[in-house]
Amino acid sequence: MEWTDERMDDLATHMRDGFATVHADLRDLRVEIGGVRSGLKAEIGSVRSEIKAEIGSVRSELKAEIGSVRSELKAEIDNSRSELKAEIDNSRSELKADIYDSRVESRGSRAELNAAIAALRTDMNRWGLAIMLALVGLAGANFVPGVGG
């Protein structure tokens, strides 16, 4: 089979028509891809907005919950502080009373001790006087004729 000009022209025409069809299909694909791309961008934008809204909602809920817990903890701490202060004040009062009682007892014991020391001094003075009289009597007996030995 020989290639004639007419057959070459037919081949060129078929090739041009084929390329034109491919170019038209590519243009259609580009338009379709552009539409899909726009749709995806819109869908992604919508999802992004929904996620932001949901995050904002969760953030608000967490802030409210944290605020509530903070208030509860503050109230508990204040209550514990008041209870501890009352316990400390009560213990302080009891200790002051015990210290006062100890001082009163100590003063009473001191007075008793001073009285016992005074009584002991009196007894010692009496014994000392008795011993001195006895010594004077013995000494005098030695000097008096016929009384001593």
C-alpha cells in the first residue's frame, strides 16, 4: 500500500480531528476539575467553620465548668479556713486557761512552800535555842562547885 497525497491528507485530517477531540476533552476536564475544586474548597470552608464553632462551644463550656469548680474549691477552702481558725482559737483559749490554772497552782504551792520553810525556820530557831541553853547549862555546871562532876 502506497501513501498518496490524498491518503496523507486524510491521515492529517484524522489526526487534527483526534487532537481537537482530545483538546476539547481536556478543556471539559479542566472545567469539571475546577468545579470539583470549588466544591471542595466550599466544603472544607464549611467544615472549618463547624469545627471552629464547636471548639468555641467546648471552650465556653470548659471555662464555665472551670469557673464553677474554682468557686466550689474557694468556698471549701474558705470553710476549712474558718473551721481551722475556730479550732485554733478554741485551743488557744484552752491553753491560756491551763496556763492560768498552772500559775494559780504554782502560787498556791509557793505559798505552802514558804509557810513550810517559815515553820522549819521557827523549829530550827527553837532547837538552836534549846541546844544553846543546854550548852550554857553544861558549861555552867562545870563552873559551879558541887553541881558538875
